[in-house]
Amino acid sequence: MQYTAPVEKISAAQLKRYAQVCGWALARVHAKSGDAASISGYLGGSDTFDLALAAFAQSYADEAERDHAALVEAVRAGRIHAQINE
């Protein structure tokens, strides 16, 4: 079952809580998605999976940096407004 909250209409505090709940649910589901011995046996002894995972992580990090740079530029250019709450 999937649900998406109307995040455009909620407060920053509500959005933070929603993100926490989503992260918790996702972590819980993935933690129960298989047992370590079976997964290890399936992957075998080579480093193919390790290398693929590292390549994905690097690619994802690069994309996150590009996204952040685009966000910063949009704020500087006045196309969007950003508010920092500490």
C-alpha cells in the first residue's frame, strides 16, 4: 500500500515529521527484506556487487551535488525563496 501526503500544504515541522516516518518505514521494510546468509550466498565471493554499489553511491552523490548547486543558484537568482530554520 502506498500513500503520498500533500506536502505542498503542510508546515515545515509537519514535513520533517513526515520525512522521519517515511524513513523509518522504508528502513524497517528493507531490514526485513532478506536474511544475510542467503544474500551473501547469492552475491558470492567476488567484488562485483561491491563495485556496483560504490559506483551507484558515487553517481548518486554527484547528482546530489549538482542538485544542490542548482538550488543555490536558483536562490541567488531570486527564482525561489529559501528560509533557513535552525
